[in-house]
Amino acid sequence: MKKYEIMFIIRPTLGENETREVIKNFGDVLTNNGAKIIESKEYGQRELAYEIKKFKSGFYHLFLIEADNDAAIKEFDRLSLISNDIIRHLITKIEK
């Protein structure tokens, strides 16, 4: 199994319930495509180093996952690029 870290920033204009819904939906995308979420951490709202899509802050969230193949990663990447709720994301493979 390969391990990945996925850090993403959710736009700050969403309410608390909407933010949780985005996190749940993207977690479901990963699990439905064969990944196992080991850890899910909320880092709260933080100021960005520079403006992204006209936002100066955002809600940070981290998923630590395990997956046999990269289908879940590719689907997460595809959907997060389409989504207006995620303003930036970074997927990192953890080497042993």
C-alpha cells in the first residue's frame, strides 16, 4: 500500500456546515475509489501567504491516506480542480 498526504484549502466564504460537507464529500471520493483514510485533520482558517483566486485566507484540511493504486488520487485531483470550493490542493506521496 502506498501512503499519501493530501492538503487542501477550502474557500473562506463557506459556513461551518458547508465546510464540513466539502470535507465529507471529498473523503467519500477517496474511500469510494479504494483508498483508506488513516487520518483527517482540520487546521482551521489561516491567512494565505499570497492571494489565491481573490481570497486572502482559507480553511486548511489534511487527509493521510493509504491506497493500492492511484485511482482515488487521480479522482480527487480531477474533482478538486473542477470544484469552486477548493482553492488549492497538494498531493504528496510519502516514501518509506
